[in-house]
Amino acid sequence: PTCNYGCTKDGFHGIAVFIVLALASLYLVAFPLWMARKISKSVTYRRNKDHRRFIEGREAEFLLGLNGLWELRRIYLLSSFCRPWVYHKVLNMGVKLMSACLLGFLSSDIGTMTLCILILWCAWEVPQILRRPYRSVTSTVSLHILSVGNLLNVLMGYLLTMHIRSAFFVDSIFTMWLIAMNCAVLGGFSILNLVAFFRKAGWPVTPRKVAGEVKDYMDVLEALEISQNLV
């Protein structure tokens, strides 16, 4: 089919793909490169223990308003992550860029596209299982729950493209399984975060913790001053 100006349907599709890829390149290439440059300037230590101690110190200073390094050095770009994963945001956007490319170039072959995305996302998830990315355990487990949910949805989509003749793939039953699976993922994610909220199993550095440490420090200084006056 053609439009009034002689444009074909394939031509419209090509223009749409070009626009999407151009916008994706601006967001998924330029922005990650900027983040990588800022993160490389803020990373100070190689060992995870030293990195965690450095980040906790900067977080405490930020909460106390002692200096502006948090904003100046963009420490918030890497503060959520363990040392091996300080470039997690950059890598994650790289995975999104590759996913967008697969969606654009393989849109005519849904089965191959879905399989490639499934392999890509599995390759991205496995290293995060082997070495946790986030400093917070709750954030790490939440990430895995959502990632497994996404992988299961893509896997179900891929199986559907294979046109397998089975009672499982009857529309009503298949839809029921998808709803149940996603409800289970959403339920697990919600329960985990509610438990973490009520148990206050949140961030390692909190205003209450910093205030307590400052109070202890001030008590020590006061005791030293009293002892010096007595001497």
C-alpha cells in the first residue's frame, strides 16, 4: 500500500526505525558515556571494603552538610553499588541499547528477535547473581525478582512464537498463566520491600545512624574536655 505521496508502508517503517534509533542513540549512547566519565573520576579505591568505607564517609558528610563533594564529584552515580559494579548504570543502558537495536533490526522475525533478547538478558542477569551489584541486600533481591519476571515473560513470548500445539498454549490458559506469573512476581517484590520497610532494613547510612554516631563522638569530646579540666 502507498500513501498520497507515493510512500510505501515499508518506507514509513524505515523512517520510524531511523527516528527511534536516533533518539535511542542520544539517550543510550551519549548519556552513558557522560556517566562513565564522571564515575571514573569519582572511583577512588579498588577493593570493595575500602570503596564501601569511602562511600559511607561521603554519605555521612552529605547528611551532615559538611562539604559539597557529593554533588561536585557526582558520587550519587556510583554510591548505590558495590565496587565491581560501579559502572552498573552504564552497562545497564548498554543492554537497553542492544535490546533497542534487536527490536529495530529483527522486527520482521519475531521469533529470532525474542530469542536474541532472551539470551542477552540472561547474559546480563547471570553475573549479577554471581556477584551482587547493590550495597543494599533488599535492592539486590528486588532487582533479581524483577529480572526473573522479565525473563519469564520473554521466554513465554518466545515459546508462543514457536507455535507449539499444546493445551498450555490455548489463549485462555496461556493468558491465565501470564497473569498468575506476573502477580507472583509483583507480590514477591511488594512483600520483600514491605518487610524491609517495617524491619528498617534499608540503607547502610541513615540520618538516625549518623546522628547517633555524632552524639557518641560529641560525648567522647565532652568527656575528654572534662578530664583535661580536672587535670
